[in-house]
Amino acid sequence: EKMCDDGNCAHKMVFETDIVVGEHGKNESVTGYFHVTSWHKFYQDAAGLYPSWYDPNYPAVPSPSEGASAWTKNLPYKGASVRGAFGWFAAKVGPNSHYQWTHGTIGWGSNKQEFIEATRGWLANLFLDPRSHGCTRTDNESIAYIRHLIDVGTPLIKVYAKEAFADPYLRNYSEQKGEWDYIMTKNGVRVDGQKPDREEVLSAGTPRSQWLEEGTYRVDRYPTAKPFLKGSMGAKSSENGNVYALDHKDMRGVLLIDEGRLVGYKKPVKVGRGGYSNQLLPAFAVAPLNTNFTMPKCPPSYNNDSEYNFLPGRESDRCSEEKPL
């Protein structure tokens, strides 16, 4: 939540969630300063490879108990690839988006983040349309909550930065999760349809025959800074913020995860850029260079984790301690 129009005050983190970005080396996500240009409920790509999550004229939506592969079966027409790949909502952004939207995924709200974990590599490999590569994907409860919070015209900023704390004790935050009640309805297919806030749906008098799912989203409002480790090991399990395996020397500045501001940030040369060509960041996202911060602790070795296989003697350069500029 923006608290001022310049970078001289701390903003408020409203919530955080896991996302999946474009695949390393092939379809990497671009960074930049954008605005949301349109919202689409049950979005479907123009080529029809990824049919809408819901359409009254399509076969029934796979049940919450069915696995990821069910979303590739019983498709509404020949040539379709994955049902509901863009989830409940998709936000298009601009300018210079590279056709990289922010959207949900397969599965129901009750599946929580099950399909985000299960489809990190699987779903990416099923995306055949290059226009969809590099999108930012999250679970359907999270994208529904984002839709509840923001409208067309909201700034969207994507950075590739080391994460840090302005206040390592997080005194302005509580570890207790919030709750948001929702009702996902059928109203509005491939348009900016009815939003899912429960109170709004009930106030509109929407009949139960138009309800698809009701539930409660547990909102994580406690900032978590991920260490920036050498290489990309641990990125898929959200233990490493270095998704694209950049070197420490490629990085400049930090993101204050608890304040929504960046200190001394420069876009890594090896990461693509979209958005406004004449403005890297809006003024409200840039903190003064003398802003103090604390890096997250460098974790111990993960030799017992199959995703990690560090050799003895190679631990010392995994983390790089940034210092206030």
C-alpha cells in the first residue's frame, strides 16, 4: 500500500505469496515499471490453446480432487492444450509488456498452492504459444485477492533484486494471518467480470446458481526476505531469490521487503526489461541512498536436500552481504 508519492516514507506490505516466473534461459520474465491495463475473468488466449477455466458452453471444470493432468483432458475443442491455464483472473499490463501477464493457474481455490508447486516445470513445458511465456503465475486464491485489491491503472513494478529488511525486527507487522472471504461466480467470462469479494457478491444478490466456489483466503501479511544465493539451487522451493542464477557482481541495490522501496537499485544487465522506456522506477519506489537495511541471514548448507549439492569449501561465497550505500 503506497503511503506517500515520493520515496521518503515507508510503504505498507499488504500481503505476499508465491509466484512462478518465466523459465530460465528460454522465456525469462522481463522487469520494469508498468500499469495494469485490463482485467480478464477466465481469460483465454487468442489462439485458443488455453481454454477458459470456466465457460458455460465448455465441459464441466475438473473437480478439486483431480490431479493436474485432468486439466489437459476433456477439452472443449480440438487443438486446445491446457484447460484453465490462466486461472480465475488475468491482468494485462503495459506498456511494452512482451505479452507477459499476471494470472492464476489450474485448480480451485480449495487447492490452495498445490498446483503452483506441482506445475512449476510441468505447466511451463505445456505452454506452446510464445506470447504466454514469461508470465507471472500464482494460485487462484491469490490472484482473486489481487483482483479484489487493485483495479485498472494500478502501478505494477517487477524487479530482480536482492531482498533486505529496513527493520529486521518487523515491529510494524504481525505474524498472525488475516482472512478474506470470497465467492467465485460464473458472472463474466473473458471480460472484466464480477469480482469475488463475499460481501460484494452477497450485496449484489447473486443467486447461488451462479456460485462456483466459496472459501476463505489466509492472507500472509508478514514480510519474508529470501537470501540471494549463488546459483539457482533452491529457487524452485522458494529458498533462494536468485531464480536466474546471476552472479553477485551482476546485482546492484536491494528491495526493502517490509517497505516496498528500493535502495540503489539498477536492473541487472542480464535480465530483460519492459514497461516505460524512460523510467526505471516511479519516485515512490526509490528510497534515499543513505537508507539503512539488514540482509537476511545466509542459511546453512543444504547437503541433506536433494535440490542442493554444495561441495565442502564452496560455502563462503554463496551469500553476499550488501552494505548500506
